[in-house]
Amino acid sequence: AQKITQTQPGMFVQEKEAVTLDCTYDTSDPSYGLFWYKQPSSGEMIFLIYQGSYDQQNATEGRYSLNFQKARKSANLVISASQLGDSAMYFCAMRERSGNTPLVFGKGTRLSVIA
Amino acid sequence: EPEVTQTPSHQVTQMGQEVILRCVPISNHLYFYWYRQILGQKVEFLVSFYNNEISEKSEIFDDQFSVERPDGSNFTLKIRSTKLEDSAMYFCASSETGLDDTGELFFGEGSRLTVL
């Protein structure tokens, strides 16, 4: 079964607009961490934002925020004021305290920012 | 800012040849990982390494793969006899904490392997 589900293979957004990238996860472990990574066309994995399962507040990092809804097991990434340089693949990932795999990735969402 | 470095950035090899991909993890990290990403697909876990031995490995990590930390700084992935389907981007990662924690993994920029 998929542990991380990203249902949007591709998204378009107008420059300067906000966009939400969806991520749902599946775990029975009460302790876990959720991550978003950006992968531009050059291929490297760039860490964006982290949310711990016990964190009371949604994580924010500059223009990135994570809409964490624990009961719904969703961890959507919100990018505000999109820039052309935001065009990339975005991966949601989860790390469980008791899991044997250190980090499990979703299939990714390709974001294209349009001028 | 400390970072994970990987070499080579791109390697082209003939099928059946041996390949070694090298990684220098962040110096105070104790846990090391290799991940693989076939073009256009998601990032997949291969192996984790701690205290000079493999702690976990996926079903992808079969007998043709091996890892070692030969000199206390480098962390290498060896593919003994490459196959066409080994063509992928290989990411090294390291972390301060291990499998029982939920902290961040720091990734290198990847090594792109092309098998002809």
C-alpha cells in the first residue's frame, strides 16, 4: 500500500499566485515526520519544509507553508507568491519512528509556473 | 553550510561493468543512505548504513550492490555488474539520527548513472 500519495501529477500556476500541492499519507505510527523536497530539472533534492507529527502549529519557511491536518492525514504544501524559479518536481516524504525505511517518497507533482 | 557531496555527477558505463559511486556525508552525521530515482519516477530507498554495517536494505538492493565506508569519510555504493535498468540518479544522504527518529535527511546532488 502507498504510504505517501500525491494525486496531482502536474500543476500550473500563474506567477505571483499561490498554489497548493496535495499530499496524503498512511501510517499507524503515532510519531512521524513529514517533509517536502523540491527537485529542479538539474536533479538535486532540495529540502523545503518539515512537520513533526506532534507539532501543534503548521510549519512555515518563507514562502512555503505546510497545511497539516492530522486527522485527515494530509500534509499539503502551500507556495505563496509563486516565482518562475519554483517550476520543478515536488516530492512529499514521510519518516516514521518505527519504520524500517528512513524516508518514503511520494511520486511527485510537477509544478509549472507561468509568466 | 555543511553539505553532502557526491562524485561523479554523471557516469556512463557499458553493461556488465562495475561502477563505484562516491559520497562524502556531513562530518558529524552517523547514518548514511543511498536512494535511487529512475528517470521520471519516484525516489526509492536502497540501503541505510550505520556503525560500519548495513542497518536496512530494500528488495532493490540485491547481491550486485554493496556499500562500504573505506576511510571514515567516504561512503561508496558499488554496482558489480551493471544492467540497463540500473540507469538512474543515485542520491546519497546522511542524518544525525537513525531509523528511530523523524529528523531530516540531507541529500547530495546525485550521481547520474547511464548504462549503455
